[in-house]
Amino acid sequence: MRLGVLMLLVLAAGSVTAHFLLQDNGYVLINFRGYAIEMSVPILLLLLLVGYFLVRLLVRVWRAPRDLGEAAARARARRAGKRVDQGLAALAAGKLSRGERLLTKAAGNSPAPALNYLAAARVAQMQGDRERRDTWLQLASQQGEGAADAVLLTQAELQLSGGEPELAQQSLEQLLAARPQHPEALRLLAGLRRQAGDWEGLAKMLPELRRLKSLGSEQLDEWQVDTWQALLAQGGLQAPDIEAHWQALPRRLRKRPDAIADRIRALLRCGASTGVETDIQRALKSGWNPELIGLYAGMDTIDSAKQLTYLESWLGQRPEDPDLLLAAGQVCLRRKLWGKARSYLESSLGIRPDPAAYQALGQLMLQLGENEAATDAFRKGLTLGYGGAPDVPQLAADPLPLADEPPAKD
């Protein structure tokens, strides 16, 4: 536009200059329906320039009301922005009431009034006024459909932090009814279900949470394993139920030793021991796990001679493993191999004192008729189990030392 005006001015100046410098200023004749208009070229250019400015003036007059309205709106927006800045500064200074008042006063002229009301709702809750909080949330919800998601999400967050989990769940479910794949709403609802112990509900949400990446990978894995363990802890599960939950775990989590141990423990608990021995042996080839060793030693549904053979073969590879020595001692105790049992248990305790090893040793001493040694082993195991607490009952009499040789040999 400025370039056009400049060109017209240049042309007008040139025409005026030509009018005075040239003897022949040019001639223009306009004939329209019998009417004739004659003028020189400079005069025509001057009329065109005047006509242009007249048109511009008319346009400005026509647009004046709208321009004035826009200018007033910009002024109101500037005042609203200033109030918002003042409100945020007041909040930063700890003046919550003043900050809330400025935020709500600025909402009427704010380009995004819902944000003002949502911020005011947070401030109202900080002051412990839930009724006023809900009023600002209601006003925020009236600012158009575009604000609905933000309002429901903020409402749920405030209800959670305010100790209203039931209301927060209703808000999240309302949001998810309209937006089933809202990542933050899914994350918050999953956290609620985890907190409430709704493991079945959480299990159904985990695949969608993983697909939408609503949680970090490590946290999602932790929640998945927690859910798996909680589901297994429920009573009445049978082998098909356990396997269904197992298959729901991602493949890489099924390689975790603790998850494998949970599955095997659950199968043994419901009496489904078929194939468990093979599963344990396969898992131990992939990675050593003391908990699996303990489970294997506790299985009384398999041939104990074969069981001991496997344990002793593993001891050949890990001769100073206290868990493996304990497991071998427990199996020997079950097979009444008193000498071997004592050797393995004492070796285990020599490497690492453990309540379970003292318990097994006490049982062995009872079988051997060494009651005082049994009492000493039980006492040490009890004391160790309680962390050596001073309130653990202690026997008055000093126990006798263990006998060097057992009365029976294998």
C-alpha cells in the first residue's frame, strides 16, 4: 500500500513538473453518452490522486466503528494481561486472596478466560475453600467446549490432591467417555486404581497405557509387575488363570527371575506342580536366582534323590553359594541324610547366617537328639530373624556347643 501511494506521488510530481517544463502538456478527451470532458494529462493525474485519497478516506470512515472496537478490545486485553501478571506476582509473594481476586477479575477480558478460572480454582483449594474452587471450575466449564478437557482434568487433579478419590474417578471417567485415549486421564485413573487395589481394572488399562506411552517405561514395568504379583496373591486361582495372567506380561518381563518365581510359587500353591521342575531348571540356566533355588528345594512332589543330584551338580559350579548349600541341606534333612544335612547347613551358616538355615539346623539337632544344640540353633535363628532386637526372648541357660560328630553317618 505504501509503495502504491509513493508511485502516485511520484507520478503527480512528474506531471506537475512536465506541466511547467513542457510546452505541450498533453490532451485527454473523455466522451461518454454524448458528454465530453477535456483536460490536460497533469490535471487527469491530479484528479486520480485526489480520487484515490477520497476512496481511502471513505474506507476509513466506514471501518471506523470496527477499528475503534478492536482498539478498545486490545486495551481491555492489555489491562487483563496486566492484572494476570499482578495476580501471578501476588501468588508468588504468598498473597493468595489478592492473586485469586486479580485472576478472576481479568477473566472477563482475557483471551483464554478458562485458564484464569482454572488457576483461581487451584488457588482456592490452596486456601482450603472447596466450594469456591468448584464455583471457579463451573465458570471455567462455561467458556466453551474447547475448555471441557482441561476443566475435567484440572478438576480431577484438584480432587485427588484434596483427598476426594471417588470424585476424581468420576471426573476422569467422564473425560475418558468423551476422549477414550486421553493419555493424562488414563495415567491418573490407573494410579487411582492402583492405589485402591483394583488390580483387575488396572490390568485392563496397562496395554493402552503402554501403547500411548502415558508412563515412563520403568514405571510401567513396575506397575505391570505389581499388578501381576497382586493378581497372583488373590485366592482361588487355578493353573489356567495363572497362565492367562502370565501371558499378559510382556515377554521381556517374563524373563525376570522374580516374576518367574512368583509364577512357580502360585502354581505350587494351587497344586499344579507338573512341569514346574523343568521350568525352574530352564530359568536357572538363563540366570541364577536364590529364590528359585529355595522353591526347588521345597518341592516335595518330585524324587528327592534326583532333586539332590541336581543341587549337588550346581554346587560343583557354585561351591560357596549359601542359598544352594541351604537347599541341599534341607533336601538331605528330608531324606534323613543327617551327616550330609549337617555339613551343608553348617557350611551355609559359616558363609552367611540365615534364620531359615538355623531353623533347619535346629530340626536336624532334634532328630539327632541334641536338644540343647537344637535350642541354641532356634534361639539364634529367632534373634537373627528379629534383627537382634533386645526384646527377643533369650534362654537363661548357656547352650552346649554342637557335637563334632553326628551319631549316625550316611
